[in-house]
Amino acid sequence: LASLSDGRLIHNAISLCGLDHQIFFQNLLLQMYGSCRAFDDARDILNTMAHRNLFTWSFIIRAYAEEARTDEAFSLFERMKTEGIVAPLITNKFLFISILSSCECVSCLFHCKRLHVNVLNSDVDVDVVLGAAFVNVYRRCGSIINAERTFFSLCNKDVFLYNLMITLHGEKGHSISATQHYKRMYLEGLLPDKVTFITILCASVGETAEMEGERIHSSILSTQFKEDVNVCNSILSMYSTNGKVRDAKKIFKSMAKVDAISCNTMMTCYVQNMYFDEAFIIFEQMWNRQIKPTKVTYATILQCHSRQKDITQGRRLHSCLFYLGFHQDCVVSTSLISFYGKHGNLEEAMRMHDGMDERNVVSWNSLLGVFSQDMFVER
């Protein structure tokens, strides 16, 4: 439908024809209102229905789940059970997956565990698809223990499932556990895909994982992904994060294709290791290669300007950012605050801070960092 108003016109037409009490049309109306996110209308339809079937509950539960309204989705699921609605196994499985997709935070963990118990007590087979849905929702809820238990309880595992576990441990900084899952894939006869390499490289940060990351890099060279820009960016990021400037530079120069992420990563590597001239060169190369800079690019190059004695080039960049509309971006504005503060221009730094539409902890810390300098400490 083009709009909710069109749907209401059709609803009125159905009512005028005396068809609005038939479950077939009620379900269609319920689906329509759910798709249009008109939840009050959908609830009115649901509550006025003399009889409700599996389609009724599936439509409305899925609508709430897609909007991440987890409490309502679970409440409706429980209500469906009290009415004695029994779904075929395949339908039940996809209903479970729909509800799980709405769980995105720690507060949903209780609901997830209850649903998991429901599944285990039912005749639904927890296959790799449903298992992956539970692993993923436990990951989003921050419950590593439940994710691990679910993972190891599954008889069959695929690459997608292993990628989830590697991602989970990578996000938590558990590089050793991520590497163990990566190695376990090979033991089960599974070959990593592009996502596997990207996620394991992201997890290969720190002294304990540095050597393993280099081994993974070597293994990538014999695969079809050795020239994939996303995989190469992950290799570049790994070396950059681990402070391996020479290795990062070598990867960057060897890349058949580079994008904004490649350039930003290399620039950040240079800036963090005090190679400011090299960072400027990458910035110039972006323009020469017609690679459009991002807010991260400008924030990084502003750090270079902060180290220069002359403020002129930084001011010119600020004017350029204003013209491009980046001056209101939180990341760029925070870098501008730091830039002006480093050059002793407190008034301009405060003006930048006061002009921000949104401020976060980083922007406040940046301003406090300006005030903490010796020249402004009394103020």
C-alpha cells in the first residue's frame, strides 16, 4: 500500500461490505496495520476478533518484533500459547527467529532465556539456523556463557555460526578464544570465508594475538580473498592497531585497490606513531585518486594540523568543512575543539563546543583537555 490512509480506506470498504468480521479479512487488515506500524489499529483488530488463528498471531508478533518492541512481542507470544494455538514445527521455528530478532540489549536476556526454554521443551529441532539465532541474540545481550553453551550444544555447525562466535569474542577483546574458534573450524572440515578472515583479524589485537594475526595473514595469501579490499583493510587495521607501521605501510602500498577506509586506517596509523608528514601525503593521495574523504579522514588530518605551529592550514580546512557541512558532525567538531585548543585559541574552541547540536563525553573531555593546559588552567 502507498500509505496508511489508503489502508484505512480499504478497511472502510471492507466494513461497508460486511466482511470485517471474517477472519480472512481481519488477518489481512492486521497484517496491513502491522506493516504500516499502526500498532493501535492492529491491536484494535486483534482484540475485536471472535476467533484468532496462527496467521493472526504470526502477523502481529512479527510486526512488533521488526520494530524491536520486544516486551510486546513476547507478551503476545505468551498470549498465543494461552489460547492453545499450536503451530506447525516450521512455522514455530520462524516465529521464534522473528521474536529473537527483536532482542538487542541486556534487558532482553530474561526473555531470551524463557524463549530458549520454550524451544527446548517443544518438538522444534534446534538446527543450525535456530541455533545461530540464539547465539546471535545472546551475543547482542552480552551473555558469552549462554552463547557458548548454545554453540557447543549444536550437533551441526556451519561457517556462519563460527563467524558469530569469533565476532562475539572479538568484540569482548577475547583474542585467544576467538583464535580457538577459528582453529576449531578447520578441525571440523570447514573453510573460512571472507567474513571469517575479517572478524578474526579484528580480534587479533594485542601482544598475545599479534603473532597469530600474522599467521592468518600468511594463510590469506593462498586464498581467493588476498586482493579483496575489505580483507586487506582488516589486515591493514590489524598491523596499524598493533603499532606495526612498517608492515601496515607495506600492505597499503601492495593493495590493488584502496578506498576511504584504507586511507583512514593508514593515516590513523601514521598519526598515532607521530608520522604527520606521511599522513598529509595520504590525504593528498585521496584527492588525486578521487577517493571522497569522510568525517574520520578530516578528524584525523586535524590531529596533524594540531601539531603544526602555523594555524593557517587548519583554519582553511575548517572553512572547507563548514562548506561541506561537516562542521556540525560530533567527531569533526571534537577534533576542531582540540585543534584550536592546541593552538591556544580558547575562545574558538569554546565557540565550536557551544555550537554543537549534540555533545558527548568525548567532546566534553576534549574541551576539558583544552582548559587543563597550563595557559588556561586558571580559567
